[in-house]
Amino acid sequence: MPVNGGGQGSTGGSSADPYARRALRQALVLGRLGVGIVPVRDVGPGQLVPMIRWEQDGPLLGEERIAGFFAAHPEAGLAITLDNSTRGGPRLGCIDDDSGKHDPGVLPRPKPLGGYRESTRSGGTHDLFTYRTPLPLGAPSRVTGLGGFVDVLVGGLMYVAPTVNLGRGEYRVLVRLDIPIPEFDTVGLALDAANPWLLAAWRAKAAGGDRAPTDMVVRPDTRPVPPDVAEALHRMRETGRAGELAAWIAEHTSGDTRDFALCYAVAGHAVAVGTSATYVRDAIACPHPEWAPGPNLDRTLARMRMRPPAGVTTLLRYPEGRAADAACNGGTPRPVLDPALARWAYREARRSP
């Protein structure tokens, strides 16, 4: 039977903070399903750290313990343990669609599984499912970067709504836990239901450990690393029409007004020609903390190296891409968008569920 949160019941707390109430309510509903609860603290863009020693002492279990912790720490965000089978709880899996920041290109996004769903801090989605048959011994519990934009998580810790990570975004409930979490016999059946290409990619990458499927690996540029942004943009233009458009976008538009995904699309072209992390950041000139130097940026660039950069069709979805197309064809591009209006529209879009 599918896992269901049942009645919402009392939140167990009386905090006047709406965020604290939502976090506590969600923690209690998940806790009733037998899921381990791990409160997290926001320590900066991209950094949410556990507030308990969950690996040594275990997660929070039981309504009294969960309610007591969140009442004492109303600022706490929420994470859950995915494999709860050793305590008699469900084996949870998550299809983490990161296309909010990694452009899927020609690959179709995973379809909703029909149960609990939330949006992530980077504009993607989490779809939860349960599965009855455990993974074979030695199979990886976290396979990342499928198609360049999908992670499959079946173990460890996962951040969930309504957690807020200042400077990075927040997790929001799209489909409440009143709707049962769908159950599958195996992880593979869940992935096949989301999209058959996802199952094939997961099997290939899981079998090869950290290696990606060969048809998703991009041959690295063998020339020396570009010494500056100008050389990086020159190389991008040499790669073809998509690279030419991406270079124009980098040179003529502002990173603080572009759609979030377009910055990633442009950066993918810079990475494909061997550009260093510093000059990738300079080329896209995006002030979002996601591009700050550090492990988050390193992981992002590593993902980009595992797939081809965005094509012409993808770039033309954006007004900057269409302006680039007009300019590169010798026409007069229309203004992309008033920067102040673009910033307002971007903020409104990020606020919507």
C-alpha cells in the first residue's frame, strides 16, 4: 500500500513564527510515516548543516522528541533520512530534477510520480517514492548528474520543504503529504515511470561507479586553458552556432537580470572549451551566490563537463538568445529587457511555487 501521512493532528507547538509552524507540522507528518527527522541550520548560501549527530546517535523519532526539538529551535530547517528500513520505516527514494539550474537540453524532464512533490531551492523538483526491494549490496545510494540535471537519491540525508537557505532559495511543498507517496517494487520501476531514459542512465552510471555513461561524456578540450575571458569567448564562437550565441549573450547581457537557467547554459559553453572556474564566473558575471568559489561551484562545473552544452533551440527560448540570433545574423536586436523590470519579474517567478 502507498505510504500516507494520515491526519495532520496537532502541531505540538505554539510558536507564532509561520516558518517554525510549517517546519514542525511537516516534521511531524513525516515522522508519523516512520521517517527519521534531522533538523538543519542555515549557515550561508548552499550550506545547511545538521543540528544533531544523526549518523552517530540516529535521527529524531517519535512525536514528543520531534515536537520538543522544533519548539526549542524554531529557526531549524528540515532534512530526512531516506533509508529507514533498519528501524522498520520506509525505504524512500527521490528523483531530484535539477533543471532549475541545469538546462535539460533535448532530454525530457522526469514526469511526476503522482504523489508528494516539492520544489527545491534551485528551482527544480523532488518527487518522493517508496520501494519494497532493497538495492543489491554495493549499489550506490546516490547517483548524480544523470543527463546532467537529475539526481537519484535512495540513501543518506535529503533537505526538504519548508527549509529556507538564505541566498540560495527555499524548498516549497507543491503536493501535500495528504496524497500518498507512491510505492514501487524496485527503484528501477519508479525511474521507468518517471521516464525510461532515466532508468537506462541510472543503471549505466550505477554500474560504473562514479563514471558517467559513455554517451553522456563530453570529450575535453585538449588545448591549454584559456588565459582570459576573451580567449574563452573566442573559442566558444569557434564551436558553432550555439557557441556563437552563448558568447554574444555573455558579452552583451547582464548576469544579474538573466534567467537563472540561462546563466548555466552560457557557462556550459565556457566549460566545454576548457575555461577555468575563475573565467567561467567572469564570463557569465552572475552575482548569485551559487557562483561563489567553493565546493558547490566545483560540483556544478564537474556536472557540466559530463554533458554537451546547450544547443541553439535551448538558447532561443530566452529573449537574450533571440537577441543574440538577430545580432549574429546581421540584424538589429531588440532590447533584451529593461534591467529593473527583469529583476522584478525574476523575483516574482522565484516566489511562485
